[in-house]
Amino acid sequence: MKMLNTFKSAIANMAVAHALEGDIDPTDALGTVVKDMLPPSSPSGVKLGVPFVIVEDLIAGTAVSGVQNPSDSDCIVIAIVNVTTLDSGITIDVGIDSAGTSSADTLIDGGSVAAVATIASFDDDDSGTNGQACKLIDKKGGTNDYVVFTNSSGADTVAGTIILVFFPLGA
């Protein structure tokens, strides 16, 4: 919960900063901050719906854990992993997959929990080589509609949560 509150504060601070710059409508500050995180190849005129959050427990071992996009809309998703057991042998991968059964590292790639308990896709120090701040995920039933988590080291000692924030496209 502490990490989620920290995340909310960070987003709120970014939104206020953008609003104070005078380049956006303060009532749409959150949506603008997230749109600013999108890669340049994203469609213009993107309108974001009300974001929603899913919190899941991490799994031990090498199994892949998948969470399907529950929305009927394509979404932009960001990931935060909060590990409660620091271990130099544990690395985390989080990404988008078609069936929720294969490892992917398009949000977080090899995030180490040796000395830090929280890894976020939007933090360049945490996202790794292949990780990106946010990714497009297809609507429920689409081709790539799962966010997957893999404990790539296979350590049985991993414990904590993964927090996924979905921003529906088209409101």
C-alpha cells in the first residue's frame, strides 16, 4: 500500500507540474502525463479513460503468472513490482504476452531486487534493456491481452506484489 500511495503521489506531482506549465487543462492532467509517457509511434489524439489498478501476489519458482486485461478497451499499462524479500539472486521480468503463459520483458527486463524492493517500468534504472515505461495491451480477447510476470532467476524465496495500472484508450 505504501508503494501505491507513493506512485499516486508521483503521478499527482507530475500532473500538477504539467498543469502549472500552462500547456494542458488541469482537469485532464493525469491523462496528459500518461500520454507523455507514450512512445513517439503512438497514435495522435489518444484519449484515456479512467485508470484502474490490479494487485497480484508474486509467484515463487520459474512459473509464469499472467493477468489478462479485464477491459473491453485497449489500454496503456505500467507495472510496479514490490518485493518483500530482498535477494541478490532474484531478477524480475514483466511484459505483454498473447496467452499469459510465456515470459516477456517489455516492461521490466531483469529487474534486480538485490538492494531495492520496488521496481517500476517507468523508472529507467529499473526497466532494463528491453523494458519500456508503458506498453499498449490489447483489449480482453485481443491478440496480446496479458501482462506476464516471471521470476527469471527461479528463486523460491520471492514474495511481494505486482501492481498493474491500466489506462483505457478511448473514453
